[in-house]
Amino acid sequence: MVSVAVQNELNVYESAEARFEVAAKKLGLEEGLYKYMKYPNKEITVYIPVAMDSGHLEVFIGYRVHHSIVRGPCKGGIRFAPDVTLDEVRALAAWMTWKCAVVNIPFGGAKGGVICDPSKLSNGEVERITRRYTAELSEWIGPERDVPAPDLGTNEQTMAWVMDTYSMHVRHTTTAVVTGKPFELGGSRGRKEATGRGCQIVCDKALTRLGRKRENTRVIVQGFGNVGSMAALLMYQAGYRIVGVADIHGALYNEKGFDIAALLDWVHGQHRPLPDFPAGGARLSTHDVLFQPCEILLPAAIENQLTSQNAHRVQALILCEGANGPTTAPADAVLEKKGVFVIPDILANAGGVTVSYFEWVQDRQGFFWRESEVNERLQDVMENSFDEVVRYAETHGVNNRIASYMLAIDRVAFALKLRGIYA
Ligand code: NAD
């Protein structure tokens, strides 16, 4: 049985709140501002009736939480997963506010989710869920209001359906209503690789700080979806040695390193199970691979992977959080004591929302950039944000995670004071 303390530790909303509390206290945030930023702006629950292929009618529950519109329209992904909860969506929405503020792009935070298991639904059923969910939210989303994007269980195709449904409602094609769209519908070059590329950029920065070289750096990546596979591929191409890989089916570990281009073809090209990769190493569970020898650990799958119960087993020097919330709040202290250099999620995986911002800008201009231009701008944003977080940590004597929250909260509070409260 899991104890109540551990259950609370695994509640991502409590994890997000715990860090917010520490950062707000360190900043000496006045009480009114603290309350304003602690709670979401708006929470919407929708009940989505869907005609299933079998002919019966099913009702799915969906959420959209707007955490903040202080610095701009709110922005955040849509998650389709069986274990979506309102608490989780709340936490993810707040993280989006802080993430956009850390990389200093003009958005607030939102998140959405539908309780469903896309792997058990037909394409047509997923499309009908997406379209009705979008229709129910059509008053609340829009290029100037709330701009969704893909997350777990959703992808470019889902965003194309959201864009089309919204456009039908407003009677004109509105590409800027979502990001992470197919390129042919106003998507940005470089968006697919952006989150993984951002992870590589901040890992490069961390290596420089620690005086290490890519060639002598072993990396373990948990998750081989959009973020994990792209981070692994780009880091492999840049000379890192990827010694551990994992997805929901299991993990492989090999000190000699994997050919990630071949693994990508195996998993995503040939649709074969990751742990059956022929040039593989030792088979491990998706969980155990986190604790194998490496210099960089890059969790890029789901939440709550490192907890107060297991964080002492991490062997890495650097933790780069590709996923949102892979580390619980109590695990932070364990990692700090071990001296692990943490690149917190709201910085490490912000490459995705940064290029989403570029996509929104390009859609609104109707003018599309070269991939090299997207990547150069992303590099600038990630490098500057890394430097700002590390500087903040040194100046205030806090760890990188609390520094990133402080930087973000400070920016949102400043904007809020300038705007004032409409009464
Ligand atoms: P995805 O659906 O493309 O891939 C998820 C990967 O995780 C898959 O390889 C899957 O097999 C694996 N996985 C799922 N459940 C697992 C489990 N229980 N144990 C181990 N592995 C498991 O999702 P994604 O877009 O790559 O997102 C991954 C994480 O990164 C999420 O936390 C997401 O919120 C975060 N994130 C994504 C983006 C983005 O641009 N896609 C941006 C920022 C943050």
C-alpha cells in the first residue's frame, strides 16, 4: 500500500505548488499577488458526447485550465490520456505560465486534457472527440485568447482538426489558433525537433559549466516519443554517447552507446518494440534504467519518475528534465544533497513552447522562416534563459529549480503590477 505521504508526493499539483510556495517566500511576494498567481484564472470542464464506431453513444470528460493571461494569451498543450485529472491539468497550466516567463515569451499558461485512451480508439473516434472538445471550447480559445498545442496522446493531426473546427466556427481559416500543426497548414519548420533541440542546447551549456566534453558524456533518455527521440537523435548526432533508452515497453542499456538513427527507424519507421532493437544491450525496466551509470539523465516520458524514495539511486551529474514534472518536490532535496546539476523542466523543455511562439508569430505574419533561422533564434532563447536561471540561482543562493520559479514569478508579478487589477 502506498502511504498517504507518498500519495501526496505524487500529486503533481502539490509538487508544483510546493515549489511555487518556496519561490514566492524567497521573493517576499506580497500576499495579494501571491494569491492571484497561486490560483488559476479559469477552469472549464466539458462533457463530450461522441458517437462511437459501434453505434453507441459515449461521453468523455475534458478540461481546459487557464492559469494566467497576465503576460499574453494563454498557451498550453492538450493531453489525451486515461489518467488525466483536473489537478494534473491545473499543475500543467501553472507550469506553462512559469515556463513562458522563464524563456520570456509573451504568453501566459494553460493546459487541456481529455480522459480517454487514444490507443483503444479508432482514428474517427479520436477525431470526433477532438472536434467536439474544440467546439465546446470555441469561445475560450483563439489566437488572442488561448493557443493549444500537442501533448501526450495528441499530435500534428489532432492540431489540424482543432484548427479546422475552430475555423469553421469563426468562418475563416485561423491557423494561429493552435501550434504544432503540420507544416502545410501553417506549422513551423523545426517545431517537431524543438523540445529535443532545446534539451540539447541546455545540456551543452551545463557541460561547459562543468568543464566536460560531449564525447565523454553518457546519456540515458527515458521516453522515445517526440521529446525523447528527438533529444536522443540530436545529442547522438552532436557526439554524445546515448547509453540508455526507454519507452513504455521497456528499456535498453549499453555502455558502448546506441546508433540512435537506426533505433529511430526501428521504432518509428518500422513500428517495432524498442526493447527488441537487434543491436541492443541489456534489457531493463523503464524505471530501472534511470539509475544506471551516466553523466546526463534525461527523463522525457511522464511525471513522478524521481521521488524521495528513489532519487538517491540517480548516478548522473546532470538531470535534464525533458518531461514535465518527472521529479517530485521532496526529491529535489535528495538531488541537491547529491550535488546533481538540475536543469528544471520549465527551462529544459521550453524549446517546444518557444518554437510554438515562433509558429504563432509566423502564422500571424503569413511569412515563414527558414529552418536555420528558427534554430538560431531557439538557440539564443535557450542559452540566454539558461544563463539567467543559473545567475539567479547564484545571486540568491538557491537551486536551479527554485531560481527558475523565482525568475518566472518575478516577471509575472512585475507585469501584473504594471497592468493593475481591473475591478
Ligand atoms: P509522446 O506521447 O510523443 O511520447 C511519450 C513517450 O513516453 C513514449 O515513448 C512512450 O512510450 C513513453 N511512455 C509513456 N508512458 C510511459 C511510462 N509509464 N513509462 C515510461 N515511458 C512511458 O509525448 P512527448 O510529446 O514526447 O511528451 C513527453 C513529455 O514531455 C511529457 O511530459 C510532455 O508533457 C513533455 N513535453 C512535451 C513537449 C512537446 O513539445 N512534445 C514540450 C514540453 C514538454
